[in-house]
Amino acid sequence: MTHDLEADDWSNEETAAYEAAIEALNGAVGAYSARIAAEAKDVPDAAVIEAARAAQGRLAKERERLRPADREQIAEARARYARLAREIPAGTRMTDPAEHTTRPGDR
């Protein structure tokens, strides 16, 4: 993934913040995985599984859009995805994570 990023000299602070944002996003992906695993029962809810898999796909695309040098985007992503990762297991969030995405130009 990092091989696709633009060549740049990032500060240690930018690198750490970027890694923290990636970890938060990966935590949300993992929370959706846990929801999928929770459906491994006699009568799984196919809609829950489908929604979680779709959300994981959208989050993977969002991960590709993160730019280490965009401090505001990274800070927003870190907070947003940490919150999302907490909400998913609690059952409070199974909606489209697109409302949580940070796109270039979003401020």
C-alpha cells in the first residue's frame, strides 16, 4: 500500500499520525469482521453479512485515499474510524460507513 503513495519526506509526527489513522481504519474493518463472524449461526442474517462486507470494501478504498501529508484528513480519519470501530460491536453502527469517509478536499 505504501508503495503507491507519493514520494515525500514525512516528519516522524506525520508518519505516526498516518499509522494511527490506518490502525483506526483497520480496527473498523476488524469490527465488521467480528459482526460477520457473529452471524455464523444456524440462521445467519444475510443482510448483516452483506452490509458488513460492503462496508469493508468501502473502507479499503478509503484507506487508499489517505495521504500522510494531509494532517487535517489524517486527524479526521483517525477520530472517525476509532469511533466507528467502537460503535460497530455495540450494534449501534451497521449503516453505510461512507458517512464516515474522509475524501480529499473534505474539511
